Amino acid sequence: MTIRVLLADDQALLRATFRILIDSCSDMEVVDEAADGRAAVSLTRTHRPDVVLMDIRMPGADGLAATATICADPDLSTTRVLILTTFETDEDVARSLRAGASGFLGKDVTADELLNGIRTVAAGDALLSPRATHTLVTRFLASPAPGAQPAFPGQLAALTAREREVTALAAEGRSNAEIAEELVVSPLTVRTHVHRAMTKLHARDRAQLVVIAYRCGLVQVSRPPGVSEPGPRVDPLATAPHRERECRMPELENVTYVTH
């Protein structure tokens, strides 16, 4: 199966470079190019690519506004957005996740890292840059975007006990292979549970599933010394056959969700 990619970047030279790189792969092809956010949305609706490689800073509508529009369109539910930008800050990553992006990479990545990133998000997994830190997660959880629909503990009632456990482990940054080893099941069984949880919680990909896990209180972030909790936490599963997990995330490796 060929992964169809749309390029969205205001620099023509970079688009040309990305096109050559992607088209050189037998499993990928570039379907079109956009120089700004509005064109990216329009061309995504025309071509319905598997992945949009999206820059953040572009004239007119920027990449984050375009990402939010694409991810909110039910007709584009199979399209994933991979942010690729020079501006690699915690706030940029958080805003990208809020907009619905499935991945975030800096433009200093290698060619192999970029190509593997496209494959990762096309497969429905989530990918974040190795520079993201614990601060990203705490800031993201502590300050949801204005007007965003919050996730509530009641959403978890749709999941079975095993699906909750798999979701919690995924939110801790475990790969399917690692989850399978801990639960003594096959990686295929884990993948099935992950996809069922995504369907029940209406998550478009693994990144959104993880965000919902935090927002619902299924997993809590261990905050660094001197950083207070935004408020008391209530265990939403106190009466359910599952324990709440505390997730420690010292670096992004633990929030890069790639199945094996």
C-alpha cells in the first residue's frame, strides 16, 4: 500500500527537497504541495492524503489552524497530520496536539527519521520529537485549549477492565510489545485492545487516546519538585477492577508511541 503525502510548507525549496526524498521511497508518493494553511486544507479535501506534512509558520492561515480544521472534518478522519517545523518548543508541541496532530518533528531530523515518522503516523500511531520533555505533558494537561471539550471519567465506562489497563500502559509510553510482555498476551491482542479503545472513546489515533487517558484521570503525571497540582484528583475508577497509574515521563522516549 502506498502512503499518499501532501506537503504544506511556505518554502518552495524545502517542498522540493521533501518531494524528492518521499518520492524516492517505493511505499510513498507526494500527491500535491501547499504554500499556506488555507491551501493545505483545500488540497487535503481534494486529495484526501494519508498524511499531511505540515509546517507551523506559514502566511495566511498557519499550520496549526489548518491542522485543527483538517482534524475536525469527519470526511477527513483517515488523514493524519505530522507537524514538521523549525520552531520546536513545548508550547508548539502542546498546541499541535490540541489541534489534533498525530506527530511532531523538528526540521533537523534525519531523512530516515522523517520517513519513519510518516510511516508511523500513517499506521495510526503517534510520534513526538525527542526534545519534548515532562514539561510538555504537565503544561498540556494543566491548561486545556480555550473552548475545548473536556474529557470526563465517565467516558472510561465504555472500556472493559483490560482495555483500560492497556490504555493506561499506552499512555505511559509503552509499545505494544512492552504491554504484551507485562500482561502476558500477544502484541496482536494488545493492538486489538488499543483499536477497540480508540473506537469506543472516539479517538482518531493513538495520540488522542493517550490525551483522553490523562484528561479522564486514568493516568496521572508525576510533577517535578516545586510544581503544584492544578487541583485535587479523583480516581474515576475507584469502584472498577483497575488501579490508577502514576506515569513518570523524564523524556520524550516515553511518550513516543510506536508499535512493533
